[in-house]
Amino acid sequence: MVAMDMAHRDHLHAALDGLLGLAALALCVLAEALVFALRQHAALYLVPVSTMLLLCRYSRRRRAAGGTIGLVDFSCLKPPRRLRLPVAGLLEHFNIIGCFDSGSVEFMTKVIAASGMGNETYFPPALHYIPPAATHAHAIQEAHMLFFPTLDDLFAKTGVPPSAVGALVLNCSGFCPAPSLTSIIVNRYRMRGDVRTYNLSGMGCSSGSIGVDVASGVLRAHHGAMEYAVVVSAEIITIGWYKGKDHGKLLLNCYFRTGCSAAMVTSKQRGGVEVKYRLVNVTRTNQTADDRSYRAGYRDEDEEGITGFTLGQGVGRMVSELLRAHLVTLSVSILPWREKLRYLVALLVSMRRRRRQDKLAGTSGGRVPLPDFRAAADHFCLPSSGRPMIWRLGQGLGLGEREMEAALMAFHRFGNQSAASLWYQLAYLEAKGRIRKGDTVWQLGIGSGLKANSLVWERIADADEVAGGLDLTGPWMECIHQYPVWEA
């Protein structure tokens, strides 16, 4: 019923725009006819000009309104307690399932011990079995377990029914069944017949940002006929489990855990539900055309024919190059002018100093300075790739411990949940009560390809103005008081 009302309202808006255009055209024709019929009323020439100017201004305002994208709300899954797998239990699992040799178990033990992962992460049901089950049916069951509770919570929080959703974007890198994952959701929630669905695969941890960009583009392209889009981010790790001996492929077993997020974005500016955040900037950098970048992360078979995902050699260096290119583009858009000028001066001074030292000693003149990204954003959500990588990335961006806290704590509590991790970090910041009206949040995702994608959001509503003040609900509700946890 609500969807029908929205559709009727959209058709009325479109009809009104058409009538205004026809009325303006008729008025112009009438004015021209009167000018020729009554030659002394030359002032009537002003009528067509004024009418067309007013109509153009109205059209520009309508397009500008359609270009603004807002985040209504988002939800993150907290898996059931029975799926929890402490680190000690996981290591015991590695030893008794029979598919790993002692060298592989020792390698994974060292990786997990250094990763900063806690004892509260979750595995899907099929991976609790001995031996683990990795069938198509188990993967479908995991998809149901991830999608439905998360979307149920999102629709309840926003008050927007599934029938009002005009576009559904889902990103899952490694599992592409038929019917598609979006079809599973459309069937479950009986979504409308003209809903536009998009399945994004193979993009890794950056696909959540890409999903928001796709949803925003669809909303802008169909402004007036579509108001809401949902972006679902999840990783079906049942079929991503690797049971071989290649250390490069064992890393996913160590880092990835169960999780799912769903975000609702809208182009609607007045009436209806409140909007939590405004999308300020979307920046995407893709280096897949480079062969080294293309081979930085890929899925293939090992020497025994077992499929797994490999991180290529030198991936850290290539990620650094990718980020350097990405940050140059992003900083032009989001840094304030004062910081841009400060950085330009610092860069010129650094270049001059390096040239002088090269002449005197024949050595490099030190590191190239970086902009202060804390001047561009108040809060940061970073790739959730383990404590060492988070620290390295954060320090490379000039961030402190507090700015990296959300990423470190989300990984400690939930592990790496691929693209959904950025939303668990945003939920952490909200649960801590740190995001105030007017604050900006930068979400940075890096995925296979290689590609880097950033979203910058501005909080435009107080916590008690949105969905009854539900910032404190979500996956952190029962444990936020225990964080941050800083381990030696």
C-alpha cells in the first residue's frame, strides 16, 4: 500500500512537471501571437523570456535536489552466540580436522596471534563441522542467515517497507549462485516487480563503497520515480574456506569472519523518513589495467588442485602506490583550502631540501610530507585487515591511535568481514557517541584489482532525531562498554 502511494506521488510529480512545461510553452506562444496581433504591446516580448528563465530555474532546483544522496540508516548483523569461535577453539579446530599439516597450523597460529583478533568472532555453521562442509547448500544457508536478520532490522529501524525499495545492490566477492543473491532477497521480501537489482562480485573489501556509488547513480538517474535503494555487503565464507597448504592462500582462513551490513540510501529530501548522513564525496581509483596490480590478489588452484585466494608478492608496495594516487585525487576534493595551501608550501620546501641534499651527499632528502587528513574528516573507517596493516595504514595517513580505534576494535571483536567491516566501524563510532551533528566520516575501502574507494559522509541529524535515537543499538549494544581493548 505504501509503495502504491509512493508510486502515485511520483507519477503526480512527473505529471506536474509536464504540465508546467506545457503551460510555459502555451504562454510563450500566446505572448508571441499577441505581439503580432497588437503591435503596440511590444513589452509582451518580456513574457516568453521571463517564463523560460523561471522554468529553467525550477528545473535546475529539481535536478539539484535529485543530486543529493542521504543515508537513512544502516544495520549490522550480530551473529548468534552459538557461532562464536574463540581463538583457542579455532586453533584446536585446525589441528583435528585433518586437512592441514603441522607447518600450515603453525603458520596460521602465528598470523592469528599477531593479527589482534579477539575471542568473540564468528564462523558460519558449516565451518564448525569436522571436517568443515563447503557445499553450495551450506553457502545458501549462510546467505539466508546473513541477509534476512540484517534486512529485517534495517526495515524496522527506518520504517521504510521492502515494497518501497526501488534498487537493491548486493556485493559478495566469492559466491555467485543462480538465482542470484539479490533474487533471494527479492523473493523473500516480495519486492516490487520493477525493482532494479545489481550483484557485485570479485571486488573484495572495496565493494561496499562501490555499492553505495552504484545505488547513488541509480537514484539520480531515476529521480522522481525512485526514492530508496538498499546496499547489502556480505562475504559467504563457507565456500571461501581453503583446506590446502599454500601459505599465501591460508591468510583468508585466519582473517575473515561472519558478518553482514545493509544500508538504505535515498534521494528524497523532504517528507518521509529522516536522513542520518549526507553523502559528501565519492572517490574511486582503479589500477586494474596494470598487470602487477591485477595479479596482486586472485583466486586459483594450488599444486594439489585446491582452490583458494592468493595475495601476490609485493602487494604492500602496490597498495602504497594505489593509495598515493587515490589520496591525491581525494585530497583535492575534501581538504579545506587552508590545509591545501599548507601542504603545498610543505611540499615545495621538501622538494627544495631534497634537491640540496642530493647535490651535497648524493642521498635522498627524506620522506615526502603528507596532508593532514584529520583536517578533512572527523572520524575514520579503514580497511579491516589486521592490527599490523591497520597501524601501518593509519600511520601512513598521519592518524593517531584514536583515529584508528574503530578499525582496530572492529577487527578485534568481529574480524575481517570484507566490505561490511566499514559499517561495523561506523556502528562503533555511533555506539561510543562520538559522531555529532556536522561531523564528517571517511570510509576507505581497498579491494582486489587493485582498487581504492572512499565515501565521505556528513552527519546532518542528532542521535535523538533519527529512528527514536537508536545509535546505541546494533552489534555493539551489549559490549561497547568493554572497548577499547589495547593488548600488548
